[in-house]
Amino acid sequence: MKYCCFLIITALLSSCRHEHVKITPGPNDLVFNTDDITTGALLVQTAITGDVLNGELSARIRLSNSDSKAMELQEVSISPAGGARSAPEGGRIPFSLNPGQDSTLNLKFHTINNVMLYHMTGLPGNLKPAYLISITYKLNGSDTPSTVILKTQMGKGSYLNYTRKYKKRITGYSFNTSTNFNERQKKYLVKLNQAGQPPFVYLSEQEIAVSGLNFRLKGYYLQDTLRAELFIVNHSEFPIKIIPEAFDIVATENEAETGTKTIHLEKISGSRQDPSMIEKGDRILIRFKKHMKINDPGKKRLLIHLHNAFMLTGRKPLFNEDLELLPIEF
């Protein structure tokens, strides 16, 4: 009799909750459409909006438990089709949902909408027209969690208007790996005999490894401005001195208009007394910004000045040459 009463009460509560949750969109918000879904004992109702200026998704998710057992909500994530999953910023997950109860979550997501663009530039990319919402939960007494996946979709007309107004031409950059840099740099270090051991040199599209020093590049050109970050970690036994005024990124061909460069050194770890000195174990970030008027940037190669920007003891350059950057347009 008690169990029957529980089912009746649960059914009444569930019927009251089927009114769809809502978010009042702001003037810069895109609205996504999502259907309610019931899987086992869990009813999920969602409302999603996207802030076009901040690239942020807001989600209101109502979860209702119609089972006689409590359930634990373990994880909520969102991802564009074929993109990377993103967890919410903050939020009270995991948490327990008692029998016959519901709970509404208000979550914020900063999604990575283009994995390649993010890897090369650090930018997440424009919002996508559709996202998958993944919710993982487990009933008390069960050893196996369950996952429900919902699809949220923007209207075709709304997304077309969004891309016409907000989509911008972005050019990312990678190191040119086809110049035999590894061999020439290794021969140069052997002559210097600075490291005290056979030198190691490896160049990939976004990274340089030189005898325990690791350099990771992110750079892009957008709206007549070139921005780049060079993250450096020193695992070597020798210090390196950064010469900021020698660090630069230039066009390989003369451009009509070039502004002054701005360089900022941020010591992530290590001694703060001299941010330009990188000792063993130090991590430093070089932020670079420069106005450049580049015609057809998707076809123009750039040159990153490394030769005199990083010095070994005795004012000997770490790099024997500068490196060419190849453009990739998004």
C-alpha cells in the first residue's frame, strides 16, 4: 500500500514538472532547441542559450527522479559534434537526488568548438549550431552508471544570421618543419659544447625541444593584429636569458603597414627577481602583440626571430637561425 502511494505521488509530481524549463535570452544570446527526455527513472528538461560576444553557453537543466531509490548525478558535460567535451564552470556536481524529487542546475560552459584552431591559436572558435549534452547518473545500489545524451539544436535561420554577423577570418601559424632545422641546430649546439652532453633537437608544428628546453607556440592573425604566446619550460641544466627587444615576428615580404610590437614576460614558476632569466625548472610565458596589415594572410608566411632572443652563458645564442611560420586559415 505504501509503495502504491509512493508511485501515485511520484506520478503526480512528474506530471507537474513536464512544463519545459526556460531561460530568458539576452540581446546577444542565441537560443537552442532541446526536447525533454526520460530514461529509466530520470526525466531531463533543458534550456540552452549561447552568448555570441563571450562564446559562453548557459544551461538550465531540471532533473527529476521517479524511482523509489535515490540517485547520484555524477557528471554533466557538453560538446559540439566531433569536438572536445567541456565540463561546467563551478556547479554542485556530483550530488544526490532523492526519490520523487527534482533539482534544477544553472551551469556555464566555455566549449572548445574547433579543436585544431584551439590547439594552434588558443581560441575556442565560433559557436556551433548543435551540441550534445551528456548526463551520467547512478541509482543507489547499482554498480553500473547510466548516461543520457541529449541533442540541442539552433534554428537554421538563426545560425546563418549569427555566422554572417560574427564569423571572422582567422589565420593560425605553425612552424615550418621541412627546412632541416633539426640537423642544422644540432650541429650548431655540438660546436658550442654548452650542454655538456650530446644535444637533442626536435621541431614539430607547434613545439621546439632543444636539450631540455621546451617552447610551445600559439599564434594567430585577426583584424590586422598579430598575437602570439610562446610558453617555455626549462628542464635543462643551464640557464637561458631572454632578450625581449630581439624577439619579433615579421612578414617575409614587405608589408604596407606595420606597427610597434608589445611584449610581456610572465613568470609562471621560478624566481620573480629577473623574469627574463629562465633557470632549471622555471616556466615562463611570452605574450606578443603587433599591428600588421597583411594582404591575403592565408598565403603569407611569417618569420619568428629566435636567433638573438635567447642567450646562453657568454652571450651565445641558443638558436642558430630564425624560423619560418606557415599560415593556416580558419
